[in-house]
Amino acid sequence: MQLPTQTFTTHRLVTLPSKDELCKAFVGQPLSSLRSPAAIIDRSIFKANCQAMAKKVKDNGLRFRAHVKTHKTVEGIALQVEAGGKVDKAVVCSTMTECWQIAESRLVKEGLVNDILYGMPIALDKLEDAKSLANYLRPHNAQFRLMVDSVTQIQALEQYAQKSSQPVGQTPWSVMIKLDGGYHRAGLTVNSDELKQAIRLCLDSPYVELFGFYAHFGHSYNARSEDDAHTYLQGEVEAINGAAKMALEMDSRSSGPDDPYVLSFGATPTAHVSNTLVKDKMYGELELLPPTDRYFRLPRHAGNYCCLDLQQVATNLTSIENVAVSVQSRVISAYPHRNEALCDAGGIAMSKDTGPYPGFGKIVSPKEMSEWELGRVSQEHGILVQKQGAAKIALPEPGQIIRICGQHACMILSNHPWYYIVEDGGDKVVDVWVPWKGW
Ligand SMILES: Cc1ncc(COP(=O)(O)O)c(C=O)c1O
């Protein structure tokens, strides 16, 4: 196979804003002094969400891998890992920039993170980059793992390893096979011939080691109740269960795999109901065989849970009080003839993601404006409209400061250069987090 020209992560060429300078400028300042639109994270809520998830994971006797894509910051990851008592130091990333930034941050140096999974199926132009990162992490006793969802990727990894001096013979690529359980975004279909072929290639290869399987039911965002979420969770568990059985049947080693297969499953809606679908059900009803830690380890993975947003509130598995992220905006103009107002939180600040809740955001402060919502957005313009069916009330005054809870925290935060951190619903900045940018 002709491998494409290799490309490299550009994180070392990107100068991020200085946290020190930002803290000097903003810590201790009231939110009313900030230029809007401004992304705000309530650290107390963020922490409480992390602790609630860690408790569910522990109560279920499971392990955890935190997804970092929602906030992309050192501070956020530290809170995610610390909430679980630093038992689980594994993360999953959505970009190679996130992987590299974590690798070069204090998180790895201080041993808070020792296992990084790049959660996108590996693209063939990133093999050299992936090798460099695996090599970079090794002296820090940290592992880099790749996701695969095609036979071609596994063959490319093999071919690349055969031709290069490392990691051949020393440490093979550690891969998780991504499963498609119905989301139809990425992954191999359970029980498909291609999955069988992929497992076979990994089992036979000296260059590729099968770390485990990964099921992520993104369509669980359609859940509207605990029962719905259970159904999706059951689907995730069935997917990893099916793939694990297939791998065990194909594994000719009489003693089973050298290390237990890691069967990772989750998404924030399914992770919210884990308390009620306990290990019994996974091992019993779904017949995950054999039911022993000798063969399997069961980490959950989730990312959005620490921040939350309107889409998550719409699942009815959490409530708006648990949402840690909001955007502060200002009213700019009022238009009495159409009973609408203009604010400075447009499509860039709020994203254009939608959800069951109408529009692009709910006004969470001030309370008197709870009858308004962010009805339309273009790049920098946000149009405030009255909720359908609400009694007509006075238009907001230009200059009015508002806080908006948006539809999708991951998409919102990724558009802001830094986040202002508050605590316990306070109105003073206590910290500033600078997220990583780029791919
Ligand atoms: C591959 C993968 N794993 C895990 C997650 C985490 O899902 P959630 O943010 O719903 O917890 C995502 C989110 O998109 C994902 O893409």
C-alpha cells in the first residue's frame, strides 16, 4: 500500500494566550467587567459533576476513561482524574493536538495521566506523528493508543512498523477497535466479517496489539428518559460483549489473552444511568463471558458530563442546575416593532448546534429574562426572541448583561480563546483556563 505523505501536529507552532497574563488581568474582577461574549465555567459545578460520575463508576465496580474534548484544558483534566481518586489515569482525546498537549503538560510529568487514547480512527497520514508521540511518552511510563475501524488502517500500521526502526519489535502499536452499534458515525459493525478480519489481523500481528474494543453510542443523545438511556446502554454493552466473545473465540492462546481485553463503553447519557444497570446485568443478562477480570476490564468513557448543556438537560437525565458552562452576553439593540432584541452572542459564541429545546440558548440570568431565548444566530449576531406562548413583556434594555446556557458545550467552548472560571455561582473570576487549539 502506498502510504500518503505524513503530516504533523502543529501544536508547537501555535502560541496560546498566556494563562499568567490572563490571570493578572482578570482574576478578582467582576464578570460585569468582561468583554462579551465570554465563556464562563462554574468550577464548583464542574467538580461536582466529576465527583458524581466518579461515584457512579465506583459504585458499579467499573473503571473510567475521561474524554477531554469538551474543555481541552489541563485544569479540567486534572479535576476529572482527581475526582476518581487518581485511580484511573486514562484519557481519550479527539485531536492529536490534545494528545500532544497532554503528553507535554504537567499531567503526564506528574503522573496524573498515564494512558492516552486518540479517539478518532487513525488516519493514514498520521502514522509518523503517532509513532513520535508513542516514543515521547514511553520514558514517562505512559502509553499511547490508537483507534482503528478498518482493516486498511491495521494493514497500514503493520506496514509502517515493518519499515521503521521503532516501534518494531520493541512495543507494537496498541489499538482499540471501534465498534458501530447503530450511531453510524465510525466503527466496525459487530458480528461483521470485517470485524472478524480486523481481529484476526491484530491477533496474528507482531506489530499491532489488540488492547480492546470501544463502543460509543452518540445517538443516546436522543434519550428522553432513564428507560431510553438504559436501552442505549444495553446496546453499548451488547456491542462490546459481542466483539469480546468473537475475539476470545478467535484467540488461539489456551490461557487467553496476555492482558485482559479492555471493553470501553459510554457517552454522557448512558453513563448517567449506570447506577441502575449494574455489573450483574452486564455479566449476567448479557452473558459477557467468562465473567472474570482475567479476560476483561470494563472502563466507561464519557466527556460532556463535566460541563453539560441544554442537549443533556433535554435527555431528562440531568437538570439545568448541573450545567457548568454558560456564555455571558450583552444586549445591544431592542426592536419594539418586532418584539426582538440583538445581543452579541452569535453563532461563533454559541455554535449553531440545536436540540429539543428551541433555538440556540436559554437565558439563565437575570431571572426576569427567563421568558426570552436565543432564537436565531448569525456569525456575531444573536437575536433574542420571546418564548412561544409567553405573555408579552418589556424588551430588555441595551447594555443589559445576560447569561445563556447553550445547546452543546463542546461546540461552544471550542470557539472561545479562554474560559473565565467562577465558583459557587459567584460573580468574580477566580481563574482562567486556556484551551488547546488545532488538530
Ligand atoms: C469517540 C468518543 N468517545 C466518547 C465521547 C464522549 O461522549 P460524551 O461527550 O457524550 O460523554 C465522544 C463524544 O463525542 C466520542 O466522540
